[in-house]
Amino acid sequence: MKSELRKQVLQEMKALPQEQKQAMDQALTERFLQNSFYQEAKIIASYLSFPHEFQTQGLIEQALKDGKKVLIPKTYPKGRMDFVVYHPQQLIKTSFGLLEPQGDLEVVDASQIDLIHVPGLAFTTDGYRVGYGGGYYDRYLEQFSGHTLSTVYPCQVQDFMPENHDIPVEEVLIDEGNL
């Protein structure tokens, strides 16, 4: 069930026309920056996006300009993940084709993080999500008490039954202006 949903949403995301996608990225970035969770946060965690995903680069650059401490995920075997301070010069490409931080990393404890920008493939309007299947975020969010936000294209909004271990995202920003 989840694998079918993943495949379908991934295809739709990859099929988005580039111009439309850029317009949605822009609109979602602005909404994210205007959100009170973001404005009140001092330490925020985001992620480095795949080409088909919402592009986080502009958001990360703006957050740094706004004087916020920006963290990105570092993953380990068995679904373990830390958030580490973002330093562009520490990034190298992983086997997934994603950039990941390497080297002498500064890990920030979950209790210090004000806001996590959560990626995913499919989302319900209630904030339940289907990710890429690694379970990294579900495990991390279990013990996280700060705010969570996701930025979502309309094709990622789906109807599915959450499983009992699923942790919903507090707020899902959907760009409906560029449909």
C-alpha cells in the first residue's frame, strides 16, 4: 500500500513542469518564512532536497541571513539520525545521490531544536506522512517536543490510513496558488 503510494506520488512530483515547480517553491518558501513557528525559532532543522522535492536551498540561505542556526540531518545505519550544524563545505554526495555532512560534525540535541522542517512524499491534511521508507523521522519525532512544519505540493496530498507509530507533522503548508 505505502510502496504504491510512494511510487505514484514520486512520479507526479517528477512530472511537475519546472516553471510551475519553481513558482510553488517560491510561494512555499515565503509561507514558511512568514510562519510564526519559523519566526519564533532560533534553531531550525531542515533538509537538503532531491531535485523532485521542494527546494530548501533558498529557505536555508534566508534562515542564515535571519541569524538562525540551521541544522541538517545526518543519517546512520538502522534508521538512526542526528541533526548537525549546516556547513556547506562539509557536504559530500551519498550513495542515494543526496548531499550529506561529513567530517567533524556538531550534533545538536533534539531538546535544543525549535523547529524541524520535515520532508516526505505523501501527506494527509492532518499532517500524517509517508516518507521514503527509512523511518528516520518517525523515530526522531517520537522524542521531539518542538514544532514541526512541512512544505507540500498539491500532488503530495493524499488520503491514506496512518499507522499507529506514525507521528503527524504539526502544520502542513500546501501551495494551492499555482494549481
